[in-house]
Amino acid sequence: MGDILIVDDERDIRELISDILKDDGYSTRLASNSSECMAEIEKEPPSLMILDIWLKDSDMDGIDILKIAKRDYPGVPVIIISGHGNIEIAVAAIKQGAYDYIEKPFNIDQLMVVIARAMETSRLRQENVQLKRRDAAPAVLVGQSPAFRNLQSSLDKVTKSNGRVMLTGPSGAGKELAARYIHANSGRSDKPFVVVAAASIEPERMEDVLFGRDGREGAEPGLLEQADGGVLFFDEIADMPLGTQSKILRVLVDQAFQRVGGSEKVRVDIRVISSTNRDLEAEIAAGRFRQELFHRLAVVPVAVPSLDDRREDIPLLAGFFLEMFNKTQGLPARTLSEEAVALLQTTSWPGNVRQLKNMMERVLILGDGKGEISAAELPGAEGGAPQEEGRVVLSGSLATLPLREARELFEREYLLTQINRFGGNISRTASFVGMERSALHRKLKSLGVVTSSKQGSRMAYLDRAE
């Protein structure tokens, strides 16, 4: 039912409380002085602590232990007991964060009621923390393109270390997913993964959210404490206020901080992963980001490619999202037609993977729920010529050109689109368009198109001026 640490210098009291609790199904640990108490807490924080104020032959009294416990383990409720009860001691204990105060000799029934309430409070706190940490989307990376394989290789190299990682890339490319992948495959995978969404936190509240606060009702842990032992992910770190940046820098150096309104040092063991869609060196030059913090955070830089740079992965990603929405939301189980896949691969994706995910969800919600998803069902898809009953409707600019120029322009754009669709793979492009590889090379050369493998999957560029 729960692990309760009983701290009292009187053996009879310790054992009496322990026997009663064991009869009710609780497990207990016993300590007779402050040294034994701190050793038990450090070995494994209990679910609840029953703590006597006056401890003989101890370096610290109960109030001193209470202060340390609420500083380092704020989620553990503490019930104070004392045979020298007075209102001042009770007030002092409650101010330091004690759950309740009971005088000796105590009524067993009263004690059990307080213990039951405190244990329920502890359980609810733990459940709340777990719910905040839980994320429906698993840390699964999907893809097979060269750009994707390069990313996964880089991430695999940093999972087992504690090095700080800076993930760069456009919005929606999957930087948080990459951070979760690092966490899930690291030695901290059983510890928290806590996200600091810098852009969504008001600047005046940033320090309360990060560091927590010491107030009249006790300690309110911030995100740094919630991430203790695990990973703290700074999402879009460039949006963090300059003043907070300097304090985060100090935390990275000391692995310790003070809560807002407090004076005690709180120590944490966290791994920091950050992300940004901005050029931080330009932000530093403009005075909006601290250079020292940049060097502390960007120990290992990893670039997350845009969806346009990994078009080969679009069919896999779209299929993954369709299956996920079917399992998690009960939306219809559907697949994409070949025409729909081709259109997705030739569409522009300024919103990257997030945009593709949203589109797949929208199609399942608004579609007729039957059969394959056709190209016509894809909302806002751009990049293909509109069609009417078996014929292509020409754009205004193409319709005004002489046949030779129109044909050349169409062939150039069509082949560029297909080469980009297949990640620059000339063999696959030739197979799809129905040409021999050598004939395709000759055609590309005649149209003034050159191919390059320097940029991963986006390999086609127009070389000849009009």
C-alpha cells in the first residue's frame, strides 16, 4: 500500500506505530536519529514520513530534517509528532511544509486517519506527475531516406552519453520527437522527460515555472525539480528571456538553484536537450541570446531535416499517421492510393511532418471513410495540375506559350518534381517515368537540368537561364 518511514528516538513508539501500520497493510522503515533517517531517505524516498521533532543523540532535530526533506523531496508528505507540543512548534512545522502536526500521546485512530489522508495526497501527486510526463505519441522514428538515416545515426551516437544536444531544424520537422528518441534509448529512460515550452510561457512567469517557489504553503517544485534524474527539453530555446538565460547558465554550471522566494540550494541531476528553428549565431550577434549559454547547450549539434529534404519518407510517414489515428482515435482504417502518394510527394510542406500529420487526421475525419484515399480527397494539396474528367487543365501561363516552349517547360518541371520525389535517385525516376536511365540523363541535359547529391534527397536544380 505504501512505504512509510517512522523516525522517533523512542523505540517503543517506533515499533508501536510500525506494528499498527503493518496490520493495515503498509510497509515500514524505522530510524532512531537524524543520521539513520537521512540514510534511509537517500537510499529510497518513502511515500510518507512520520517524524518526531525531538531526537536524542542527533545532529539535527525534526524541523531541520523537515526542511531538507521538503527541499530535496517536496512530494513526500511529512507528519510531525511531538511530546512537547505547543502552538509555536506546530506553526513552525506547518510553515516548513509539514502535512500535519500531532501531539503525544496521540490517539491511534486519529493518527491512522491523518496517515490515510497523507498517503492519498502522496498517491494523487505521483499520479499527477506521471500524467504530465506521459505522452500518447511513442518515441518512434519513421523513415528510410538518406537524410533520415543520417539523422537516426546521429541520434544513436548521443543516446548513451550525458552530453547536451542542440537540435536544429524548421518548425514541425520533429525536433521534440528526436529529443524523446534520445531519452527513450538512454540510461535515463525510466526517469522523467520534461518539456519547457519557452515560447508559450509568459516571461514574467518563466522563473516560477522553471525554479519553483517557496511560499507560505510550502515548496512548489518547478520543472527543473520535476526533471531530476531525467531529461529537461528546452523547446525553442531562443524564445527564453535574456534574464532567465543567465540563470539557466548558472544551473548548468552548478547543477543547483534556488526556488523563487527561497534561500536553500536545490540540487538536481538532469540532462539538457534543446531545440531551435532560428540561427542562434545571428541571435547572439543581435544581442538576443547569450553566447556562453549557446556553447553550454550546443555541445553536440544535430540537424533535423525538413520534410522537403526527405520526400522518400512521405508514404511511410503518412501510413504511420493513418494507422496511429485508427488505433488511438478510432478513425477509419484507410490507406493511400498511388495517385494520392504521388501528389503528397510533390506537394510543398512548409509545416513539415506536423503539417502532414494534421492533413492525414483531417482526411480521416472529413472523408467518406471507405476504401483508398484518393488524390481528390487531400485538402489543400498543391503541386499537381488540376484535372477534369480525364483531361489536364492548363495553367494560364502554360496555355499562352507556343507548343515547343510549353512542352519544354512542362518536361523540365515534371522531371524536376519526379527527381525530388524520389530523393534524387535517377534509376527510380527513370523507372517511374518510363525511360532508360541513359535517355533520362540525355533529356535532363537537353533541358538544362543538373543533379547533385550534396543536399541529401533534394538533388535537382535548374541550371540554364531562360
